[in-house]
Amino acid sequence: MENNNKETKYKKCKNCGKTKDIELFRNQSAARDLHKSYCTECDGKKSHENYLQNKTRRLELVKNWQSKNPDKIKIYKKNWMLRKKEVIQKSDK
């Protein structure tokens, strides 16, 4: 007989201070409990703020990588177009 009795675990977010279900924290293999210390909501806000603060630098890095990897970009764009066509064809049915 299986034991389906899972204990719900909780964790306190280091940003907002709220205690939430552990499932509301993203996984992080390097953490002791295998979850980030920020809840998904706070982590998303933090990531977005970081992106806005470093937007020009990130765009420069992307453009630099793209210029050094034109073959990978070409393959990516080709695959993207194929996926896009499939989605359009499915929606037309």
C-alpha cells in the first residue's frame, strides 16, 4: 500500500518575509534545500529589475554573440519559422 501522505513544506522568502509553500520557490541545485531563497514572485521582480538596469550591456552581449555565431542564428531562425508555420496551420483548421 502506497503512502500518498506528503507533508507540505514551507519556506520564508528573504525579500518579502512571507512564509509560503515550498512549491512557490524555484529550484536551485546549489542551495541546501534545493530551492532559491526568494519566492517566484520576488525572484521575477528581482530579475526584471536586473534586466532593466543592465539592458544595454545585455543587448551588447547578445549582438556580439550573434555576430560570432551566424550559423547558429541561421539554424535557429529556420527552426523558428518552421514552428511558426505549424502553429499557423493548426489554427487555420
